[in-house]
Amino acid sequence: MFKAEKRTPPQKVLIASANPLFGRGLERLITRRWGDGHIQIRLASEMSETLSILTEWGPDLVIVDYDDRNINRAEFLSHFVAGEKPMQVMMVSLQASGAVVVYDRRTLTPAQAEDWLDLQWLSPQTAEMDHSMPKRSSNMKHFVIVGVLVVVLTLVVNAILTGIGILPVEAATQAAVIDRLFNLHFFFIAFLFSLIAVFLMYSVVVWRKKAGGPDEGANFSGSNRLEIAWTVFPLAAVLVVSYLGSVALADIQKEDPDALEVQVTAGQWFWSFEYPEFGITSSSLYLPVNRQVLLRMSSVDVIHSFWVPEFRVKQDVLPGENFVRELRFTPSMTGEFTVRCAELCGGAHAYMNSPVIVMEPTAFDQWLQDESGVTVSDPAARGLSVVKQTGCVACHTIDGSNSVGPTWQGLFGKEETLVDGSTVVVDETYLHTAIVNPNAQVPEGYPPNVMPQNYEQLLDEQDIADIIEYIKSIQ
Ligand code: HEC
Ligand SMILES: [Cu+2]
């Protein structure tokens, strides 16, 4: 920082002006300012008088009336340049309101000259700035005002952000946990906004350039205190937020062994929901309230994302059977919501919505019963529920392993060898016969009379057709 030079007040002052008001006025001003008895003031009203006093008396400060035509400034300045004794010349104008011109004549040793060069080039404004620079105590005052304004604005912005209802209703127990984080972020956002806005506006208003004031501010380079502060505070904020984030994540992923499992299939552009326990497939997601649901999700084509804003949780849905993704939440409110795809997935992405209906448990059970009938539109899905209800799964697997009866995996279209040595390609007719009259065509390696013979009576043609569709789908 610039250190103000110690100046001793002038001892001998010469005022050059033909205007007695100018001279007297200045004389009074100077005595009031430096008037401790030592100061001598002389007045000169014309050029020759001025010059002779200048050489004989040797004043250290000369104040020249800039507006006075009798005083030849050029000649005067040539004397100023020629002399050796330290002297200052001030050109003061009463008419123009501009700055006062000061000429400062000094003799300097080389070392002093070096200092002087440093000072001058550091900032030409430093001398003036020195009095406009606020003292530490008045700096404190500004910081206190700014601090109070930041606090007030933070509270106001935070109240607005939380008050205008940006977030939809909380319809799952997990939503409360997520919203606590949201509210914390709103507070951070309000604070950072206020910090920047208040400092900026305060500087613009209070530190406005004053007329005739310096053009440039002080030149700072580096502040350890500031740098430590703006490293430590953001670091602490990030650590705190990440800690709270992981606690919240653990909280919303808590598993309930009693969860209702739903298998979700996403595709361009549909959602399909299968309830494996009940053999139901639906294009809307029906859920009982206050019971955790476990979604096991997979995509048949590109990446989609399951998102019900009211539940706050969201999970990408990936293609590939090794990439089944799970999502848990507990609906806490009955009503109708919408699942949206939250991953840009092609032309109709924006329309990839499906209803989500959260019901009282009794209503949900009723829905399960209704759906278990023939209302499911997909024949293979209907076939699956018939197979489960009839108990075929006790003897047949769908994973390729043989049990009491042959597996159904890859059965359709396969060439089957029968016990009498003949071969036959498995088609719809073969399957139909195998169900209604098992002994008519017994595959090699399996005993006859084990599979029940009465399915023709138990099942109607529609059930059998659906089972055949289901078996065809297991490849
Ligand atoms: C008690 C065990 C048992 C049950 C229950 C049973 N099956 Fe079978 N199933 C067999 C056996 C054993 C065979 C092989 C011998 C035969 O064809 O009789 C067989 C064969 C079949 C075949 C022919 C497989 C092939 O490889 O050619 C079909 C199709 C079939 N069952 C469908 C059904 C359906 C549909 C149901 C339920 C509605 C069912 N089965 C219930 C034991 C069973
Ligand atoms: Cu999608």
C-alpha cells in the first residue's frame, strides 16, 4: 500500500493575484489551516513584484490566480523550472471548477528519486485516494450493514422459494426425506443469491464514483485471509451436504421384506407393469397405500427413466436382462398420479406417461381379484395366470430344467422324439393334444399317465389357447 508522504506545512507563502478578494480570502484560509504563528504570507498584485519577491524572499509555496491576466504564467513557470530551492506552485482558478494544478519542485538524492518514481507510478491517484480511503472502523460499519442486509434478503428469498410451492405434494414417505434436502438447498441458494446481490448493489450505490473523485480504485493483490475463507467455507458446505445426502439416500433405500413386487417393463413408448405374485399385467400401475413397493425394472429397447414427481424418487430403466434396476418407495397418500419417462428416449418420449393409482388396501385386493379374471388383454399373460391357478408349474419349469414333466422353455417349434421313436415338430395342434390328451403323444424319457388327464373338463378352449400362447412366449 501507498504510504502518504509526511509533508511539513509551508513556512512562507506568496499569493499572486491582482484581485484583493482572492488574496485576502486565501490568506484567511491558510492561516486557519496552518496558522500556528510560524507561517508568513505575502501578497503580490503584479508580475514584476511577484518575480522579485520570488527571488529575494524564496517562498516555499506560491499560489497563483489562474484567472488573472496580469500574471504571465509562462514566464512565471520558467522561473519555477530554473530555481533550485524546494518550492510548490499552485494555480488556483475561481471561475473553472476543475482541479487545482500543483507544480512541485524538489531536489532529490538518487535514493529518494527511486522512492519517488515508485510512488508516482504505482498509482497517479494515490495522494488523493489517501483521504478517500475509509478507515478500518468505517469499513466495519459497511460490513455490518451489508451483513444485516444479506441476512434479511436471505430470509425473504428463502420464504419466497419455499412459499410458492415449486414441489408437488409429498405422496410417499421417501418424499419427506428428499424435501428436507430440497429445503436445505433452497436456503443455500437464497443465501448465495443474497450474498452476491447485496455486495453488488451496495457497491454500485454506496461506492459510486463521485464527481471529480478518482477514476480507479485501490490496487489489491492477494489476501490470505480471503483465500482461506473462500476455500474453507465452500469445502465445509460441500462436506456437510454430501453427508446429509448419503444419510438421506440410506434412509430412502431401506428395505421392507413385506414389499409388493412389481416388474416394470419400459419401451418405446409404453410402460407395462406385471405383478408376478398374481399373474397380472397392467398398463397402469396400481398400488396399495402405506405398503412398500419394490419395482424391478427393465427396458426392451433404449434407456428410459421411471419418475413419479410426487414420490420424489427416480430410477433409470436399462435394456438387458443383467441390468434390472430396483426402486423402492412407500405411497403414503391415495390418489391418481402419473409416471413419466425422465430420460429422452425418442420421438414420443414426451407422451410416455402412464397412470399410477394408489388405493386403500381393500380396494387394491378387489382390483387384484377383478384382474385375475379374463380382463387381461395379453393372451400370454392370461395363460400365465391360468397355469399358476391350475398348478401346471408343479411339474413343468420355464427355465430349461426338467422336473416331473419336460420344461416348457424352447418347447414350441422344437422337434420332439416320442416313445414310439417317431419325431414331431411341436406346434399349436401338438400342444393342444398334449394338454387335453397327454397319453396320445408321450415324449421320450417320460412316463405316461402322470400328467392329469382331465384338463379338457377343467379348462375351456380360451384358457387352453392362452396357455399355448404363454408356452410359445417362453423361448
Ligand atoms: C403331475 C405332473 C404334471 C402336471 C400337473 C402337468 N403335467 Fe404336463 N406333463 C407331465 C408329464 C410327466 C409329461 C410327459 C408325459 C406325457 O406327455 O404324458 C407332460 C407333458 C406335457 C406336455 C408335452 C411336453 C412335451 O415336451 O412334448 C405339455 C405341453 C404339458 N405337459 C402341458 C401341461 C399343462 C398346460 C399343464 C397344466 C394345465 C400340465 N402339463 C400339468 C406332467 C404334468
Ligand atoms: Cu422413455
